[in-house]
Amino acid sequence: MADVWPALLGLCSGMALFLYSVKITSGSLQAIAGEKLKSVLAKLTGNRIMGVLVGAGITALIQSSTATSVMSVGFVNAGLMNLYQALWVIMGANIGTNITAQLIAFDVGAIAPIVALLGTFFCLLTKDKKLRSIGEAVAGLGFIFVAMSLMKESMAPLSEMDIVKEIFSSINNPFIGIIVGIIFVIIIQSSAAGVGVLQAMAMSASGAQLMTLDQAMFIIFGLNIGTCVTAVFASIGGSRNATRAGMLHMMFNVIGTAIFTAAYYALPVADWVRALSPNDVARQFANMHLVFNLASTIILLPFGKFIVKLVKLMVPDKKGGDDSVQYLKYLNPSMISNNAQVGTEVLIRALCNEMSRMLEMAGNNVQRSIEAVLENSDKTQQQINDTEEYVDYLNKEISYYISHAMVFDMSEKHALAMSALFKITGNIERMGDHATNIAGYANLLESKGLKLSDKARAEVSQMVKTTSEAYNILLGSKPGSVHIKMAQMEQKIDDMTEDYREHQLERLKSGICSGDACVIYSEMLTDFERLGDHMLNIAEAAAESNLISLKIPEDINNEEETRSKKKIAAAEA
């Protein structure tokens, strides 16, 4: 018993160093990769094979499948990625996370202190952030192997104790093994670290007898399920699709575990894996982790649509539709937290998408308000008021996110985009105000029993057509050219306003139009002219940054799908 406490303390010290080293290594590698890596993840996921390869490559690079999954959830929430793309990336992330376990199996503990020392010196001797991150990654990798040696040595005396052997021998039921793995990884927050601890047991003096591959494999399956919890938590507070993206990782590993559990009783899976490295139990554990993730991906890759449909059934759309209450569709508080993993560029994309929703609502409200001058109704007025409240809500929330994001360190390019977004949302909010003003003129005409002349009504109809044309230019043009087209449209609105004022004076002189109706119509023309000014301001701000698109994400996805179908049809022809 005298050796037990030192062994336990050594085990705890080794595990603490191991977990901290994994965290430092992963964080440093993410810092080295930078924002560009996140944009690559969002863009290069057009088909399932590319999505899997990108997910595996990025996870191998940053050494964290959890980070990749959390980023995927953020991308889905921001509208940059759909559920199918997220599933391919998550499948790849499960493959990429095996690198750590494979490296640990080499058992290079003899040179680990030298690697750790070199990395530490590199951190101390350089002031460059990028170089310091490289040093931290090297030091972290060295300390991972130091920690493995410490745990291995500490487990040697513990593994000889009868009570320890009884505890591990009790893990002979697949269900118990899976539960142990889930609980363990929830505590340590890393499936790779969990496999590393199992490998430390295997590399201890009598570790091969302490835990066999048949026992370890189900714990490994449980580790893969438990590591999904972080992504599920990250999806809380996001859109329904973000919640579904968090569930995709869980469902993929649960289905994979069910398949392998059934295969264990029907096929000699453990014997096949054991045959790959008969005399190296640590390598067997690493290989089982790799085989599970690789085989699960190959088996389930053709059934991606089924998995997505299953998750949609588990997380259905809200009753009454998501638009029944005011909410943010693409933004959530985690995006402006200090430890957000989605990155500034993705936050800007999410802000753009919320802004596009706001622009759509304001544009529709402008149309309704001008049409109300021709055909007013209580229903139309209620729609205008409700939409104006929603526009004000989005303006407040978007401004809140921008103001909080501006305190973060960001590139000049991103700062310019944030400034442009702030300007755009302010102008959209003013568009909403003018729509409310015009709707008020419709009510005023009705309450006073006034009517516009037929010629004035024809001019109002032309205003409806022109504002619709201007709105379509805002949404349908590329950010780089939208300000040129919008400048032409704004001049057209100015010319129309000037012509309509002259027509109004002629009607007033001829007695066709009453004085009160002319005053109201004159105020409406002022709002119409101001609408053109605000739309031009929006277009000019959009042109300030290539990051900004005024299109609604769903429209972009539909256009991409249409283009893909046309390409396929052309190829078949």
C-alpha cells in the first residue's frame, strides 16, 4: 500500500499534464492556422468527398474534432454551410482526430523532454505571435509524451492491485464500456485524450493484462459519442439548423457504435484489428479508434440524406413557423464570446445574413406602404406595424453584436466590413421609418375622406414599380457593382420626384387635386426621394467591402443548386 499514494499522485499529475498539453497544442495549432482556415472550411465543402477530406485535414492540423464540429455548427448557424455539408465535415473530423492516438502509439518518451524543452525555449526567445504559437505547439506535443511516460510509470504498481484488476475486469459488457467512455470524455473533453489514457494503461508494465482490446474498444466507442456533447452545447441558442448540426455528430457516432457493436458479435472485429499489430496493445487501441471512424464514414457516407432527415425529425421546426416571433436566425451570443471558435469572418457573414433578413423586411414594408396609398386596409396597416417592430428589433440586435465585436482584435479588412455593416443597418432602419410614414399618409387620406386624382394614383403605381426595381438591384447585384447601378436608380427616383412635383402643382392650379391632398402627396414624395437616398447609401457601404453580400442566404443556396442541376443536365446531354 505504501506505493499506492505516490502512484495515484503520479497518475493524477500525468493526466493533468496530458490534458493541459493537448489543450495547449490544439489551441496553438488553431492560432497558427488563423482565420483563413475557417474560411476554407466554409467554402471547400461543396460535395461529400471534398467535405470529408477538408474536415479530416483541418482536424488533423488543429488536433481537435470538437473544435471542427463547433466551427461547423457556427457555420450552419451563420448560413455559410447547410446540414449536408456539415455532416461531411463532421465525418472527416472523426477521421482526422486519430492522428494524436497514432503518434502516442510510437512511444517516443525518451526524446519527449528534449522536444518539450526546445519548444519552450522557442516560446521564450521570440516575440512574434505566430512563431510563439509554433513553439507552444511543439512544446505541447513534447509534454504530451512526457505525460504519457509519467502515467505509464504510475500505472505499473496500480495495475498489480487486485481491486484495480477487478474494476477493469467488470467492464466486460459493451453497454457498460460505452457508458464509461461517454462519462470519461465528458469530464476530460477530448476523445483523443481518452484514447491516450487507455494507451498509457496498455504501455504500463502489466497494462496488456489490465485492459484488453475487447474491453477498450467499447470505451473508445463511448469516447466518440461523448465528445459530441460540446458541439451539442455550442448549438444551444442558435437556429434550428444549428441545433440539428450539433445533433448530427452525435447521431453519426451513435449509429456507428450500433453498427460496430452488432459487428462485434457477428464478426471477429477485435481479432482483425489485433492482427494489424499483434505485439503492440497501444497501437491496437489507436488502430481500433481509426478503424471505427474510417469504417463508419465509409459505411454511412451514402446515407447522409437519411441521417439529416432523421435529425430533422428529432429537431422539428417550431410550431407556427420561426417567423411567428422576433428572433435572430444566424447570430447567437457564443459568436461574441472570448473563446468563440467560429472566427471574425464567420461572425461578419452571420451579421450580413441577419442584415439581409432586415433588408428584405424593410423592402417588403416599403412596397406595402406605397400600395396602401392606393388600397388601404386594417390588415395591411397591421402587417406594416408588425414588420416595422421586427426591423427595429433586428437593428438593435445587429448593432449590439457589431459594437461588441469591434473590441476584438481584427484585421483592417474586417474592421472596414464591420463599419460598413453598421452603416447599412442604420440606413435599412431609416427605410423602415419612411415606410411607416407613407403608411401614415394612407391612413390620413382615409380618415379625412380625401382621394388622390387618377393621375396622382398612376404616379403612385409607378413609385411601387420603381422601388421594387431598386430593391431588386440591391439584392440581385454583386457588391462590387451594386453602387453603380443604384446610383443610376437613385438619380431616376430624384428625376421622378421632380417631375411629380411639377405635375402636382399643375393639378393644384387646375383644381383637379385638393389642397389637403396635395400637402399629403408632397410629403409622400419627400419620403419616396429619401428612400432612394438610403438605398444608395446601402449600396455604397456594400461596395466598401467584398465580404458583404446583400442576398438572402436561402436565395444564394437555391441559385447554387439551380446552377449545379444545369451543369449536370448539360454534362448528361
